[in-house]
Amino acid sequence: MQNKDSKATLSKEISFEEFKNTILNDYRIANESREASLMGRREVLTGKAKFGIFGDGKEIPQLAMAKVFKGGDFRSGYYRDQTFMFATDNLTLQQWFSGLYGHTDADAEPMSAGRQMGGHFGTRTLNTDGSWKNLTQIKNSSADISPTGGQMPRLLGLAMASKHYKLNTELQSEAFSNFSNKGNEIAFGTIGDASTSEGLFWETINAAGVMQIPMLVSVWDDGHGISVPKKYQTTKENISEILKGFQREGDSNGYEIFKTKGWDYAHLCETYEKAAKVCREQHVPVLVHVEEVTQPQGHSTSGSHERYKSKERLQWEVDFDGLKKMREWIIESAIATTDELLVIEVAAKKSVRDAKSAAWNAYLTPIKIEVKEVSELIDAVEKQSEHSASIAKIKNELLSITEPIRKDINVAAKKILRITRLENLSAKTKLSDWISESKIANYDRYSSYLHSHSNLNALGIKPLAVEYKEDKQVDGREILRDNFDAILNKYPQVLIFGEDSGKIGGVNQGLEGLQDKYGEIRVFDTGIRESTIIGQAIGLAMRGLRPIAEIQYLDYLLYALQIMSDDLATVQYRTKGAQKAPVIIRTRGHRLEGIWHSGSPMGMIINSIRGIYVCVPRNMTQAAGFYNTLLCSDEPALIIEPLNGYRLKEKQPSNLGEYKVPLGIPETIHSGNDVTLVTYGSCCRIALEAVEKLQEIDISVEVIDLQTLLPFDNNATIVESVKRTNRLLVLDEDVPGGASAYIMQKILEEQGAYKHLDSEPKTLSAKDHRPAYGSDGDYFSKPSADDVYDAVYNIMHEVNPAKFPRIY
Ligand SMILES: Cc1ncc(C[n+]2csc(CCOP(=O)(O)OP(=O)(O)O)c2C)c(N)n1
């Protein structure tokens, strides 16, 4: 019907029988996928699942995309892509339902082990020990995230990895053969039409056009973003129309842009064949605008689309439903008969029903077994207790829940132990043991894999002391530069990039001369685009490379913070260890001049990126040691170099690229007995300046440099100092209640230092605002050596007012 050449396009040298089988197999997948969506919605509406967001209406384009998706390729997409996942054999119907129920067993629900809502897809790139699988054999999908448009920055890196593997011949050895076949892979992106309104979409599109990388973006255009129509989303209501300026012409860089319709199976297949060919062979980014896509059940289970779609639109969606149109095309093209299709349709319903029941049983059975076990433990307590009636009631309530969750069991067990708290019953032991064991099991279900469980966990990397052959003083930036040189030399998979990182070697010359030495493929400039610099790093790291992504100043990390928080920090956690992205983010910060070059929003950062380590070295020797440690590990980290330290002299280490500073190990940089002063980064120097003056008046301060905020003092060493001094001052240049509050919580609560205090614990932080540029902006906004002097002195004044009378 739509295309008489379709057989030729689809079949290529294959017999009619094979051609027919391919089409009918696709038709089966599409029907199963649709049926799953319909049944999934019912599961939510009847309360078995909590929320559903489905791929109905987007089935046919995804079949076409799946056809050109090869082993080694990567997808970065969103919640509508179930049909693609089925068609690439990455997902079974039963696993799909397990996702809907939030099954926490990774064997049942391999995408996220119940950590993500159903419809968030991903494949396993790691073995269970955290080592890489052979990615070239897998049709890979990077793990989805819910923020729409958030899949785009990562996509950039996934595509860029192909270019890197193609051009960096050092990586074409056996050692890297698990990651790429000479860069022959495409990174496929999918996005809804409304989400193209997001800045991340535009930033990614522009960057890929500049870089000319094999990125193939499909826009599933169903005309709405939940209820908001294209009229309010997209200029001219047409994304490919407004992207026309990106079309490559003559020798220019840019895109190939294709348009097709979401219900036209034959044209979709042809389009994807062409699109993938140009993308893969020429390493050109491609956009496929799939128009006229439907959404038969509306956006999600949270509402109905009748509220916002006109009758005409709803009727059009029925008439142009992809499955209906594919069915008509198969019959009109005499590929199969109505009866043959009917058999497929009936079988699809049954397969889905069976998969649903199997998934539900697999989900519920272990919980029911736990209910039974605990009810038996409760029985025993009931028999011994004076409160048997109340206990029986709680037990019966638990047993009467038809679809229990683990919370119900825990609540019942705890209620019983509370009721019987004054009774000395032998049967209680087993019940409280069960609670302890359940805590461990549920920790694994819900809290594990914030960090790597592999033997490359950053905390397990063996430290190696810095060595000095001679007493040569050099600028801090030279230590970094020479250390990066050693790193680039040692690890061919390392690439360093950011704004001004390439040609001029970084705004502070920490990469001076390294582009000349290692080439533009290893050390290079990017556009001003912090979110996609990080996304680029995530995608590269997911494909086995070791990016060091530079954000020019800490103050501009905010542009990247969303992607760091939503994507990078959650990679291991949201996949329960199925994927990793060992990105190293390099930035510089804390103190310089003015509102945007002296920020230190550390509280905001550390509280939004749990899952990423945060190193805050006081000088470049320590910073270099952190790079060396992290490159031996498989975890992401942020290293904040002290911005005012590049030109300060430091002793030149002789084992650059080798020595390793451990994470989570503070260093005492000045010994003392009266007050413990805890700080980090640029504040260390300020603290030392003040402490020397305090010594002159007989106040002895112990200064501890935290070195890393995440992790925090793994061996609880700070409390040992407080045990001796009995006084604590936390110095930090974040806002009041920022990182200093975090540090206090760790020391007082987790390390129990409150027990050893003889004076009120104090924080000294910056003002609530960022510092003004005026020459005294720093002095009057951030803690100075004078402020430290006063803060310590005032603590001692309270202790001994006679010896330390008020000064001001
Ligand atoms: C950053 C962000 N903002 C808002 C949402 C809530 N939200 C979820 S889906 C959606 C609409 C997306 O529409 P579109 O991109 O066209 O995809 P479709 O669901 O239509 O396939 C919105 C607003 C979100 N998930 N993320």
C-alpha cells in the first residue's frame, strides 16, 4: 500500500518466506507490546502496580529502529521504548511486568531491580563482579532516567566514544576489543517531541553537529507533552522544520535530517536503513523526526487524555493507530491473511497474560513466604505472652493482607516486640533476629550499590606515598601538568577535555603543551556547555574510556549539577550495579574574586551528588594524588583544585602519575592541644596562618585537613583529636549551615564527639551571600585568618576569661 518497494527494502536477497517471517515476527512483537501496555494499565488501576507509563502508539517506529541496531551500539532513550527493548531481545514480557511491579530481584527485573519505575530501560554492561562484559556483543541500552531530556547529554558521549575508538589507534588493540569495533557503533537517542523544548536537547544537538559523531536521534512526535500541545512547545510546531539550519550542506558539518510517519511501517524501515547507513559509515549525526505518532491510552496511568485531546484528534489516533495500519499493509501487500494475523493477535494476548501472571507470582511468592515465616515466629511469642489477644490480632491482620509488602511484615513484627517489651520471653529472640536479618536483606534491596562493589572500589585502592628526589620548588600548576602528562602516557584510554583545555592548555595552564604532545583526540577544547561536558564524559565512561572532564570554575558546575545528580551519581545505584561510569570531573574553586569566581557551594554539591566522591585537596600535590587514585578505581569523582594555588610553590614530587592519595583519610597538618580545627581546601592555608599567630599567645590548635568530603573520615580519626582537645571548630567557606552542618553532623553524631566536648562546638563559615568583587569582598564575606583567630580565641575566652580577656 504505502510502498510497493517495501519488500525489496526489507527483504534484500531473502526469500519471501523469510521476508514474511520477519514481518510477522515484528507484528507479533508489536501486538505483545500493545497488549502489555493495555494489561499494564489495568494492573495499575486495580492496584497491583503503582504507576504505569507505556509505549503504546510508539511500537512501529521502534521495530524499525531495532532492525538497524547492531551489537556494540548504544541506546539512550526514555520510557516509551519497550517495543524496541522487546525487539532487540533485551527484555522479556515477564521482565517488563516485573518492572511494573517493582520487583527487587535483579534476575526477575534486570533493568533496575525495582529501583526505577517500570519503563526505565537498561541492559547489563557489567558482570556481577563489576567487570566489563564484551559490549560489542550486546545491543546496549544505557540506563534511563526520568527527567525528560536528561538522556541527551549522555547520548553525546556514547556517540563520541565511537569517534574516539576510530581515531585513537592505541585503542585498537586486543585490550580494548570488548568496547568497540574500530568505532563502528551508533549511539541511538530517543526523545518525545515535547521534551525537545529542554535546553539539554539543544545543547546536545549543537555539540554533536560540531563534533560530527555517529548519533542518531529519533523524535517520537505525538503532538503533546502530557496535556500541553506542540503549539506551546515548539516554534512552528515542527522540530525538524526548525532544525533545518543544522542540515549539512556541501562541505559543512551538520546533520542529515529525515522525516517519516509513526504508522508507516515500510517507510519507517526504509528511513532507518538510510539513516543508520549514513550515521554509521560517515559518522554524521542524524535526526529522524517521526511524526503522526499516537498515544492510545494517554500519557500515563495518572490521568486520561480525553481531558485535553479533541474528539477529532482522538478519532484520528484510532484511525492512524500503528498496529491497525501495519495490519492493513500486511494484508494489502498480500504478505499474510487476516486469519494468520488473528492467530498472532490471539497468541499475543495469551503470552502477555501468562507473562503477567508469572511475573506477579514471582514477585509475590517470596513475600508471602516471609509472611508465613514471621507469622510462625509470632505464634511462638503469642503462646508465651500475656498479650496473646493483641498479638493474635496483629498477626491476623498481617495474614489477611492479600498482597502484602515487606513493610507490612516489619510493622507487625515491631508492633509485637513493642507490646511485649516488658516480658522476658524466649520466643522473642527469633522474632528480633528476623528483624535484624530483614534489615540486611532490605539494605541490599534498597540501599546497596551507591558505590561500586567491585574490587576497583575507590576506597580499596592502595595508597602510595609521594616521593621527592630533590628539594625543588615549582608552581602548583606544574605539578598538575606533569602529573597529567604521566597519566596520559600511562593510560591510552584517558582523554581530557573542557573549555580552553586543549589549545591553550587550560585557563591555569595545568594542561600546558599536552595537546601538542598527545594530539587533539586526547586533550581538547569543548564549547561552553557544562551539562553536555558531563554528559559527554558519562557516555564515554560507559563505553570503557576514562574521561577527565573539566568544568572551568566551580561556580559553573551548577549548569552541570543536574546531570551529575540525576545521571552520573545514580548510575550504579539505579542499575543495582549493572552499569558504571567512572568519570573524573576536574574543576577549581573556592576563593578568588567576585560573585562567580569564588563560590564554594559545597553543601549543595555534596548533598546532591551522593554516589560521586568529592575531593577537596588543599594543594596541587594532593590533587594530583587523587587523580592517580581515581584512575585505578572504577568510580566517579569530583576533584576541586584550590583556585588560588596554581602559582603557589610546592615541592616537586618525583613519582608523578604513581603516588596515590587515599580517599576518606584526613591529614593532621598542624598538631595542637587546645582546639581541634577541621577544615579543607583553600581554608587550610588560612587556618595555618591564624594558628601560627595563636601559638604566640599560647593557644595550641590542631588543624585537620579533611581532604575529601565524600567519603568523610572513614576511620573516624577526628574524634580522636577531640578526645584530647575537648573543643571543636569547623571552618568552611560555604554559607552558614552548608557543608559545615554536614561536617558537624558527621563528627558529633556519627563519630560521637559530643561526649568529649568541654566547650560549645562552633562553625565558622562565609556570609549568606557570595563575595563581592570589591577588593575587600573576600575579607568581609569569607572567613579570613582574622576570623579564625577570633573564633578560636573566643572559645578559649570562655574557658579561661582571665587568661584570654575579650579583645574587641
Ligand atoms: C525535567 C522533567 N520535567 C517534567 C517531567 C514530567 N513529565 C514526564 S513526561 C512529560 C511529557 C513528555 O512529553 P514528550 O517528551 O512529548 O514525551 P511523550 O510522553 O509524549 O512520549 C513530562 C512533562 C519530567 N519527567 N522531567
